[in-house]
Amino acid sequence: MADMNRERHRTRETAFYLFTQQSLPACKPVLTPGWVITIFLFMGLIFIPVGLITLRASHSVVEIVDRYDTECVPEAFRIDKISYIQDDSIPKNCSRFMKVHKYMKAPIYIYYQLDNYYQNHRRYVKSRSDKQLLHGQKYHDTSSCQPVELNNGQPIVPCGLIAWSLFNDSFTFIRERAELKVNRKNIAWKSDRDHKFGKNVHPFNFQNGTLIGGGKLNPKVPLSDQEDLIVWMRTSALPSFRKLYGRIKEDLDADDVIVVNLMNNYNTYSFGGKKKLVLSTSSWLGGKNDFLGHACVIIGSSSLILAIVFTLLHLKYRRPYGDTSYLPWSRKSLSG
Amino acid sequence: MAGARRRKQQFSRIHAFSCGKASFKGDHSLIGGPGFSRVIYCNDPECFEASLRNYCDNYVRSTKYTLATFFPKSLFEQFKRAANFYFLICAILAFTPLSPYSAVSNVLPLVVVIGATMGKEAIEDWRRYKQDIEVNNREVKMHQGDGVFEHTKWMDLKVGDIVKVEKDEFFPADLILLSSSYEEAICYVETMNLDGETNLKLKQAPDATSSLNEDSSFQNFKAIIRCEDPNANLYSFVGSLELGNEQHPLSPQQLLLRGSKLRNTDYIYGVVIFTGRDTKVVQNSTEPPSKRSKVEKRMDKIVYFLFAVLVVLSIIGSIFFGIETREDLENGRMTRWYLRPDDTTIYYNPKRAAVAAILQFLTALMLYSYLIPISLYVSIEIVKVLQSIFINQDLHMYYEEADKPARARTSNLNEELGQVDTILSDKTGTLTCNSMEFIKCSIAGTSYGHGITEVERALAWRKGSPMAQEVAEVGDQVKEIKEEKPSVKGFNFVDERIMNGNWLNEPHADVIQKFLRLLAICHTAIPEVDEETGRISYEAESPDEAAFVVAAKELGFEFYERTQTSISLYEFDLSGKKVERSYNLLNILEFSSSRKRMSVILRNEEGKLLLLCKGADSVMFERLAKNGQEFVEKTKEHIEEYADAGLRTLVLAYREIDEEEYVEFNEKFTEAKNVVSADREEMIEEVAEKIERDLILLGATAVEDKLQNGVPECIDKLAQAGIKIWVLTGDKMETAINIGFACSLLRQGMKQVVINSETPENKALEKAGDKTATAVAYKASVLQQISEGKQLLISSNENSEAVALIVDGKSLTYALEDDVKDSFLELAIGCASVICCRSSPKQKALVTRLVKTKTGSTTLAIGDGANDVGMLQEADIGVGISGVEGMQAVMSSDIAIAQFRYLERLLLVHGHWCYRRISSMICYFFYKNIAFGFTLFFYEIYASFSGQAVYNDWFLSLYNVFFTSLPVIALGVFDQDVSSRLCLKFPLLYQEGIQNVLFSWLRILAWVFNGVLSATIIFFFCIQAMKYQAFRKGGEVSDLEVLGATMYTCVVWVVNCQMALSITYFTYIQHLFIWGGIILWYIFLMAYGAMDPDISTTAYEVFIEACAPAGSYWLLTLLVLIASLLPYFAYSAIQIRFFPMYHQMIQWIRSDGQSDDPEYCNMVRQRSIRHTTVGYTARFEAKSKSSKERGEDNR
């Protein structure tokens, strides 16, 4: 026992000694040509297949995009779309036809896409009160919600610009006269529903001001169930973004024509934003985006090219490693 | 007491010291006037009058802060730094709505960083405080009244106290000497700590108090001293002692300064006159200059550069923001209505877009502050402290005999150690141990002594190496001489032919006898007999004199007694019998630097008059009698040999004098001695000159001014590394040249440019007394010599010969004048080695400053004495030798080592490593912050420059502190490009630091570029891959939270792996920190995400719920990682393979396993050696070259 202790003590001592003398055992890799070529080849061989697989996944996704912001404004109003959208007396309903060009397997995700919409503007992002969303009117300090904090001296729930500007176009989908069932539940993150939006918090005094921003909320439904709001409240990172609207649980066949009846309520005309409706399936990587696949293939192939170039250079220009005459200072200062 | 009295007489006889009794004249009339108002009531410090005066206590404080001033003062110090001040402003602004992030997250890192730095300050100050405590609590015997002396702490001393200081104790304050253990009330003082002079100074008490040499005599002692006020002048003092009704003048002769030490005197009594900060040594102490390394200075520039980038980015951002904000209201209609531009604050008011833009500029300044690494300074400080710990811990720099490790006293110069271009070295105590050893002699044309010097040893060692088959002549007896440690200090002579009385059998036994007798007689040393053991030791003026007497003793001629008129020896007569003889000493013709010899005249027992003379060969050979030149040729040959081996030689000769001649001489001599005028010296010289002629040569001695261990090897390595070495010494030119040879700084065949002002013409001018004319002439001659030197330099450059420059102190004075110094420096830089002799401390500092400022290169000064302090403080790095006593140099040095030879490791290993570490660390720091900061900026393009950060607040603020700092610190503390063994094997590696290749602007910009590139790849890959489409199978789209977390993950991966890619040294520490940093990020993300959404806000469950299950998140991370590193990897692969730097070559050699192939290594190393290189390797090269040439000539 004592021996073992001593033994352990000694190893610790030597470890400490090696440490203080800066001579710990170390791995000192040197980038020898062998290693370099191997690494380049390896990266090429990894990334090209991965890129191809990714591309395949992306290509397997079927996506239908329909821009409706202009089309849904009646011809007469196209000159001044803003007054059209702000005029409540004009009916905003509109029908669009979407042709399925390829078989789409359920679930089919419905997104609305806004372009040139700065949900990531600092003023916008900050203008909310997480505590109020969770605790409702009990929570009073909602100064962060400026300028949509109070109305007629009453607090607004949910307060802030984000909620106030809630997207309020709505869509119904009809295939061959039958309405497609759209599941609008579970479109928001579970954590948001459970922990960020209160179960007992009901909209209050919402959109009662002089200036009405976007959609209204049903005061009977608690915030945690207002999934459209929850989705909207997750601010997007970029000025072009999609938000999940719902899911279609039925497969769509190629050449199906889907009639979309929509209410074109939301004002994107003031700032020249676009509105699009997107139907998309998903792969294991999500939606349709070739970027990852292309990037992988490009990285992989450039690695391969580098490997070849390096090999050729290595074979062509041989010289001893330790030839100091190539050092910059051998050429200038020390030669004199 | 009797012994002491006798000894005193001897001293006065020999030295004839002009111990000036102070007299009332001149300055003494000022006493009592302004500036001379101090009154000390001796032995009565508590009396009423004394308490009125309220002089300070004897507590000496060296701390920077006190408890009360620590916080305000150190905070102020911290925020004096531009970067810290900027962060302070940011932190304050963070509490306004301007802030793009929450205040707490921004303040916390600043608090951590400032707190860490202040903690370091506090610890350092605490150490100083402890040192103060140690000094202030030292004890000294103080008079307590009634003649009782008791131990008292230094800090409790008061002005007027009587203290008793004993042998080898330091004086606790400035004292006036009252009496000593000697009858005449003299004492010896060592002032090494004050002025670096090693010789003892003699002080003498006023006659009036000299009888008070017992404790009891102070029972009723009362006196009043009036003197000057405290001032910094060490060499002046004016005062008067009022004893009873009598006034006695006081001068510096009675003043004992704090910091000096009592030597050779049993005890003294003194009265305290200046205490604490009034003492001259404290008054003299100046704030040590704060030194910053070149790397750090350049780093500051980069920080400013980044500031500029920051401001530019902010301006761009705020302009765009202003434009976009203005467009939010078009003709009274809101465009981006969701931002409510109609009901807005000043920050987003479209109507006042310009104001909004300006305020946005401030926001942007805060947001992009991540371009400036907040933790850079504190990380560097931590790293440097750890580096210094490694330096302190290095066992290869630990001097076991004195138990002294290396000590880095300031940690902020570590990397400067890797860039030293010129070393300015003191000689005595630094290169040499300041001990002389009698090692060889040439008697009657025969050379005796097998001892070998360090130089010869070094050359012989070379011979053993495979490159050196051609040299044969040096050190035949290397093998025979097994390191016999000299049993006697100063004696390292081995030759059985004359030891143990064997000289009797040698051919010229009579000459040998005379030779040894001369050694035993011709000196001014005093024997000291240890009463217990009976052993005799000698007190001599200089260590070489002691070496002679010791040598004589060891060879059988033991000098044991000196009286006023006689010298007694035990000696052997020619029959080998030991006899006791006494010589009647008549005159001593003392040594002086102009005479370069000393003689004694004596009468031996037979009544014959003899003159024994020893001196430098340059003066001795011309004084030989025609019949005394029997062995001249041989002796000259030997002397040359000795000198080349770095030995100090003296020629010994004697003559017999007629009675009449002596009488005549003695008359004149006595007359000359009694003359009281300026030319007394000259007259004595003249008289002596006449009698020191027609000498008969006996032989020559060779004394080794013992080099410290390993000095030649060390110098050789440093020279191979391309470091220039200058020797600045206070010694004589001959000595300095000898040491130059000993250290291989000089060698035979090297052209010497000697700039010397001691020419006969100049002397004549000086005699004439016209000072201006003399100065002009001196200057002209110096100028001329410099230009001649330059000519020589040019011609020898063509023949690729090395030139050495040797300057004496006087010439140096003129050479350092403003209009001459440039051309002097030009000459000096062209020379392979430079030796400045007879230089004063101030000149040393001036030379250092000249080199430092004019060439702009890094200088390192190394020295051990207080006379080197100026040089140490002036140089970029001051290295103190802590081997011997005297801490003054160490105290003012930046790094203290015990031996000169440790310099090799300090520079070539630690210096190189530290330089490399710090410079890569800084580059990497900028890289990682630029990579991070630019992603923030790029994001703003997509967020209409509103100042919204893409990352969560805490991600932002913990970036520098948490996820990326540890690997950098590991880099800064542990990285090694090449192991220490190889560093020493390939000294040329050091050039990387001198040429600053690792921290050149190009390299820095390349890293900045790499940072921007990484940021670009990270950002655009992320936003392209995480566009509007769903990013996972469940159809969820990415949002700000997901994109932020993803991009941040990519940044953490990229910067950490970039680190892993750019280092070539992985211990488990590196692995732990680099990979640990990445793992830490995931752990943090999970832990933070699991917290209540109130705290975690946008990071709530973002990893667990959103990112981790998404394949694209992981794939994207991998892709971004590889894509960001690919450019760097390709670049470095090609660079290492086709354009390797020196350290990479060594890495090749190591990885090929060729590092043990001596021939191959030599080939790599060899290219570094220039013809102008010094050191024994170069010497060996030169020698083998010239011998080869000679061989060819012969054919």
C-alpha cells in the first residue's frame, strides 16, 4: 500500500517536473507532403459523396412557390396598392391556382414567405415583453414594448411591435372541389408554447388602437394556443423569411391543381415587400436548398485538385528540407 | 586591540592614504542657512527640541499603493489604457437604450478583465510590501541609555540614535561615524550597492569622538550635529559636530550611507542623521523606467488599427442606417409601418435621420467592439506571468551552488528576450568571477604550468567534434589533466617540475628562486594569520596580486609577516633547506596605470640592495639591461601564447643597485614625495623611471582572470545566433583585451581598431593645462581614428576579415558627443566585436542608449554591479547577475540570472519561445476577434444596420472570456515550435526573433485577412444554407435564434480548429483546452438553454430542441469548418513544403530523424557562421582556414 502510494507520488512528481521543465510528452505533427496529400484526398473523398447525397436530398424535395401580392390586388387598384390594402371596405379575398408538378408526399408544409421584411430590425426585435407573454397583465413593466405598450391607459396583451404586426393573410386549399384539410396545430416550437406563452394569458386590449397593424387575436384563446402568433413572434434572422402556416396531411399527385382561397390582408405594399405562398415537402435535411450540396461538392473537388497540384509540385521541385540558403535572411543581411 | 592597532599602522604605511581631515572652510559657513538647517541631537532623540523637528521615521516604502489608494489609483492606471477606456465607455453606454445588448452581459467581462489585472497588481504590491517588512524589521544594536545597546528594528530608529553596527552588517540609515574598533577610529566600507565599486572605502571618525569605542562610553554622550538637508548627492556632505563647546567639521569622510556595508572592521558606533526617505540612497532611487516590449508596442498599433476599422465600419453602418431610417416615412406615409416610424424615439426617428444615424454610430461602436479583444491585455499579462514562472522554474538555469534560480522580475519583457540584437556586457563579475588564478609562468625561458583555461578547454572540445580533425596544436595535455579542483583560491597551477620543491632540479634553479622570491616580496599585500589554525591568508588590493602571493606560498616561498620596514618569508635556499628570511623594505614604487609596473627596493640579509620589478610586457622589455636579455625571445613567445589564451601576463625582472645610486635616488624620491603640488605624481614617476632600468629578466607570470563557467561556450552560441556582443568594462584596456581573447571575442588574425586617447601628444597638451585645446585635440584624434577605422573596415570587408573595435573611456567621451556618435556607431556596428574599456557607469548607459535609439534594435545589458545599473535600466532588457553579493544590479534588472552562461538558455530557448508564443498569440487573438466581429458586421447588412446582433447577448460577451480564451492562453504559455534541445542546437533559429519574421506587418495583415476570410465564409455559408427554407425534417424554418446559435457554433469550431492547425505542439493541455473549448460551448449552450426563458431569452432550448436534431446543423458546421480552414491549410502546406521558415526546417529535420545526424545538422548550422562572427567556433574556423592557407603557401 505504502509502496503504491510512493509510486503514485513519484509519477506525480515526474509529471510535475516535466510540466515545469516544459518537456511534457507532446505530439508534434509536421505537415509532411504525405500528410498533406492524404488530408486533401481524404477531404475530397468525404465531401464529394456527402455533397451528392445532400444534393439528392434537396432535389427530392418538391416545392411550389406562388407569389400573390401583386396578383391578388385587383387590376383597378394596382396603381395604388397601399390605399387598396388600407381600405377595409374593399373585400380582400382572392383565388390562386397552384399546379403540382410532381408527386408530393404528405406531410406537405404550407409556408407564407415575406421578402424585404425586416423582422430583425433592432427596434422591432426588442419590442416585446417575454414576461408579459408568460404572465399576462400581472406583469406591468412592459416599457420594452414601446411604442405599442398601452392603449387608453390600459395595457395591451400581447404588447409590442411584433405582436401588433401579426401576419393576417389566411389561406384555404381546395383540391377537386374538396377542401384540403390543413392542420394548423403544432406549427410552433414546443418550448415556446409550453414555456414562453402563458396558458392563462388571454389577449387583452389588442389591436384596439387608432392604428391597426396586423392580425387580431381571439381573446378567448390563451396565448399558448395562438400558434400563429407564436410562430410570428419568433423573429426571423433575415429579411426574406418563411413561416410555417400549417400542414397538409394528404399526398398531392402530379398535375393536381390546388385552388387557394386567400384573404390578402397584410400590408407589404408600403415597403415593397413580396408575399409568397409555398407548399413544400421535406427531406431529412429540411426544405429545398442546393447550397449545402453544391458547397460540399465544390470543397471536395477543390481538395482533390489541390492534392493533385501539390503532388505535382512536390515531385517537380525537390530540394533538401534543411537548405537554409532559401531563408529570407540568408539572402539579405547575413550574407554581407 | 593591539593587533588591530598594528595593522592600522601598516596600512597607513603602505597606502599613505590621504585621509583628509575635514576642516572648516568653504561650505561649512553655510551651516544653519537655507538648505543646511538640519539639527541632530545625538543620543537624545526624544528630547523636546528633537521632537519639534519631526524628522521622518526609518520606514522605507517601496510599494506602489497603500490600502486606501489601491482602488482609485489602480483603477486609474487601468483606464489609462486606450482599449480599457473604450470598454469602460462601452460599459457606461450599455445602460442607455443605445446599447445593442444587455448591460450586464457587457459589463461582466470588463469587470472580470479589470479585476484580474488589478488582482495581479495587488499581488505584486503585496510582494513588495513583504520585502519592505523584511528590510524594515532587520535589527541593529541601538543605544538604550546607560551604555546599554540592544537589538532594535531598523524602522524604529530615529534621528539622533546611536547605533552599533558590527562586521558585515548593512548600515540601517545614514550615519555619522563616531568611533570604531580601530584605535584611529577608521573603518572600511563596501559601497558596492551604491556605486558598484568593489574596493573598500576608508572612513574615519572625527578625532573628538574617536575614543568612544566602548558601549559604556555612550552613557553620557551628548552632542549636536548641524548639517545639510537631505539630498541625493552621494559624494558631498557638509556638517558640524558640536561637542561640549567645541565645533568639529564633518565631511563625507565621516558619513556612512545606508545600503553600504561594514567590512574588515569589528564594529563601529555611529549616530543616525538621515532616516527613511531622507537617506541618500533612497533620495537617489529613481522610479525604474517602465519598459514595454517592441511586440507590445506594435500590438498597440494593431489595436489602434482595429479601432480605425471599427470606426470605419460604424460610420458605414450608420450612414446606411440613416438612409434607411429616413425612408421609413415617405411623404408622411409610413413605408416600414411595422416599425411604427410615426411614433418613435429619437433613435429611429425618420424625421431626424441624421441624429438617429449619429446615435446609431455609437451603437455600432459598441456592437463591433468585439473586433477589439477585450481580454487581450489581461490574457497577455496572465500568459507572461506564467511564462516567467517557467523561466524561474527552469532547472537548467538554476545555480545549485548558490541556490539561485533565474528570476524574471518583470514579466512584460519575455518576448523581447527573443529579439535581442546586441548584448552589452559588463566584464567583472559577469563574464569573469572576479577571481584570479595563477596558472602558468615562464621562468628562464621555460614555460611551466599544465593548467588549461576555459578557452583552451573550449577549443579542445571543438577538436573532439567531427568537424575538427585539422586542428592539432592546442591542448596536448587535455587528457592528462583531470579537473583537479584548485585546493587554494587563486592557485590553479599544476607542474610537478617546480612544485614540492622540485624546482631545485631544474636547469635554472637560481633564476627560479629569484623568480619566486620576487613573487613573494614585490607586492602590497598584508598577511593575516588565523590564530586558531595558523593558516595565512592575504589581503591584497587586487585579486591578481593575491594570486601571486598565494602562488609564491604554494611553491614554497611563504610570506608571513610585514612590518613597517621589513618583509619576512619562509623560503628555500638552493640546497633545499627551509629557511626564514627577512628583507629590509626600503621603498615601494607603486603601481599606476601610466607606469604599468611596480617595484620594491630592499636590502637582503647579505646587505645587497635589490630592486624587484614586475610590470606589463610593453614597458618591461625596453627596460632590460643588455646582459639581462638571455631569455627574451622565449619569454616573448610564451607571453604571446598566454595572451592568446586569455591570460593576464606580467614580466618579472630585478636588478642590483649600488649604494650610491640608491642614496641619490632616495633623496630625490623623498623630496618628490613631500612635494605638495599637482605634479607630485609626475615627479615621483620621473624619479622612479631612473632607477627602474637595466633590469635582468627573470620570466613572466600568467594569471587567469577566471571566466565564469561556460562563458566561452555561451558567447559562441550567442554569436552563432547572430547576436552582437559588446563588452563595456571599467577595466584597463589590457585586461579587457585579455578577456576578449579569453571569451573568443577577439582572436589572432582579427584586425583591431584601437581608439585610444592616451597618446603622448595628448598627454603633452594636457600637461600644458589648456583644457579647451586638449579637448579639441582629443576630439580631432578620436575623429581621425574613427575614420581610419572605417577605412580598415571597408578594406577588411572585402577580404572578409573580422575587425574588432577597442575604445578607451576617454575616447568614448568624445565619440559619444552628438556630432561624432553617428560615425562612431557606424564603425562599431561594422565590427565583429566591440570592447569599451575604462568606461564609467554613465558611459555604459550612454553607449546602450546610442545603440538602442540609433539602430532601433533590441539591446540587452547584463551586469552584476551597481555601476551597471544605468546600463541595465537604459537597455531594452536589463539582466542582472545574482551570483555574487550586491543586489543593486539585480534590483534594477528585469531578469536576474545566477551565471552568465544561463543567458544562452534564457535567450535561445525561453526568449525564442516567448517571442514566438506572444507573437502568434497576438496574431491569433486578432484573427479570432476579427472573424467574430465581421460576422456581426455582415449580419448588419441584412438587418438594415439597426444594430441587432445576430447572437444572444451572453454568447457575445462570453466569446472572449470563455470559449476562445483558454486555447490562446495555452498557446501563449506552452507552445513550442522546436524543443529546447534543438533551439540550442540551431542557434540561428534565434534570427527569427531578431528579424521579427513572426510578427512582421505582413504576417499580421495576413492574419487579419484570414480573419475576414473566415468571417466571410462562416457568415455567407450560414445564411445561404439556412435561408428561408425549412432546415429540418419537421418543416421548421430557421429564425434569428437558430441562425445565431448555428453561426456561433461555426465560429467556435473554426477559431479553435484554426488554432489547432497553426500549432505543431500538442500536449494534453492543448488538447484539453482546444477541444475543451468547443465542448464547453455545447455544454454552455445546453445549460444556458435549460435555464428559465427569463434568463436564457433567445437561447432557450435552442440547441436541444432546434439545432441538435437537425442534420443540416451538423453538416453545415462541418462544411463551414472545412471551408474556412481550407485556404489556410493549403497556404501553410505549400509554404512549409516549398518556402519553409527556419523553425520549420528544424521540424523537418526532427521529423526525418536527422536531428541526430551531426554532419547534416552541421551543414544546416554552418551556413549561419559569417566571417564576422565571434566565438570559438568562428575562431576555430578562422584558424583552420588560415592554417590551410599556410599549408597551401608552403606547397
